[in-house]
Amino acid sequence: MASTTTSRPPDSREAAQRHPSGDNRFKLLDRTITKHHNSGDALIEVLHAAQGIFGYLENDLLIYIARALRLPLSRVYGVATFYHFFSLKPSGKHTFVLCMGTACYVKGAAVIHKEVEHHCQCKFGETTADGNVSLVQARCVGSCGLAPVAVVDGQVAGKLTAASSLDRIKQWQDEEVTR
Ligand code: FES
């Protein structure tokens, strides 16, 4: 059956600014990779940047980095798993990655940070005691126009407030209780 979508076609300027992956965070990562001339010697720096931008190093990200640096995936995995400061996935069922880059910080990310930590009773970089929510802090995730921004289970959510952030987290907690 043909799909019936009512969403308007993407604005061409908007589309041109978007990374081909549809995730602008890759643009920031590309900048770091280019700065290091796509050199495999910069693997650790690139992994650091990727973790700062995305919060953790998921599979697709490691594959992307391996291709960009022209390194065998096994080498990228080897390095990412060897160092304890790299995290391959958030341990919680849900992930709330809060951007603490300059634009988001200026627009109130620090208040969200404080309120979310208080509500979840855990710090960013940790997972709630029930294993439901991982709080991750990232640097600029490439959507500054929407600041303050969080990546909520992989989806960018912009113009957040402390209240709207807590609503999302409470929704996850409610779902868990009614299960
Ligand atoms: S500073 Fe948060 S998206 Fe750029």
C-alpha cells in the first residue's frame, strides 16, 4: 500500500545543511576527522570526540570511524574496548543525552542538568538504580538552533525545559511501572 504522508517536502536549504546520514552530529565528527586528515593515527582522538558528541560509541559509529580513517574495524573495536573510558553502549534501557555545548548551556542546559540529576537520583555518566535511564552528557550535538537540546533514545529533542525533560523521563518510568 502506498504510504500517505502529510509532511511537507524538506526545505532545500535545510536539506543541504543536513548530513547525508540525517544526523547532524556526524558533521561535527567529520570536522574532527578532517582536522586529523583522516589519519588512522588519530583514532583515539576521534573516538574521544565521537563519545563527546554522541555520548557513547555504538556499533554504527565505530563502523563509520573505521571507514573514515581507513582502518580495519577490528582495530577500532580493539581500541574502543581496551580503554575503560570508552563506553560502547549506555547500560540503561533508555538514554537521555543532554548537550552541554555552549549554545545549550547559554539557553539553560545547566538547569535541566541539575533538575534531571535530582529527579533521577543519579549523576550524568550514570544509570538510575532500576537500570531504566542512562544519563549521558555530550558536547555540541549539531542542532544549536534548537538549544537546549537532548538526544532522547536516539531522537533529537530541542527547545527543552527542565519540565519537558522530566516529562519524558517520567513517561519512561511510568511505562516501567505499568509493565
Ligand atoms: S551546543 Fe548544544 S547542539 Fe550545539
